Amino acid sequence: MSDPTSASSTTATTASVATAPVRAIPHAQLATDVRGSVLRLARRLRQQKADSRLSDAQMAALGYLMQNQPLTIGALTEHEGVTPPSMNRTVGKLVDAGLVRRCADAADGRKVVLETTDAGTAFVLETRRRRDEWLMPRLARLTVDERRTLAEATEILRELTRS
């Protein structure tokens, strides 16, 4: 049998905590906390690839290419923020693996564009499925308010990456 006074005391404590003013977190501490959390989450999600032989750089290029194809190697280089020789090596490995193909641009046959192959598309979709499968049960353990807060934080994180 529960004690009604302890239940009301718990409710009162919870209410006072919920309405207590939030203490300002110094920017340096917040930067450290956000960076550490995002990096740990990203590392765990990267581990959920369909094939661990692909590097993170190859996976990133393949995923972006699939969403934005066809692309020139220059456009892919610029988006990924790497040097042209580095992107050439990355694309070469993706071509050798049968995940990407080089094609003549339909508008200008002298220009080469990149496209994902069916195998490349399947690889990206399977990796995304595995990552979602890893993440969804963790999100399901959150309260409705925590998921709402996370959705708001996701928008803020998107904005940070645009800057």
C-alpha cells in the first residue's frame, strides 16, 4: 500500500525541479558536451554499415552521391571538403567495388559524371536500415518529452552544420 503523503511529496519535488530556473551552461562546457555526445553517437552509427570494408569517407561519398546523382567528381569533392586526389582515390575504390560507375554527361558527352550502381544503392539503403534499426529501440526508450526535445535539438544541430 502506498503512502499518500510520500506520493504528493514526490510530485511536489518533481514539480519544483521542473519549474526551477535552468542554470546557464558556459559555452566552452556546452561545446565539449555536444561534441563528445555527437562524436560517440556518430561512431556507433558508423559501425552499423552493411560492409565494414568501406571506409567512412567512401560511405559518405556514396551516400551523398546516391541522394544527388549524377554528380561530377568536382561537385563531390567540394561537398565532402577533400582534395581532388583524395576524392579520385575514394571514387576509384567505389568503382572497383562495383558501387559507382563513371558515365558521360547527357548534356555534355565530354564531361564525366558519377552515378551509383544498383549494388551501390542497395548498399546505402541496407546501411541506413541497419542504422535505423540500431537507433529506433533507443529512441523508443525515451519519454515523449525527451523525443520532442531531441527533435528540437536535431533542428539546432542541422543549423550548426550550415554555419
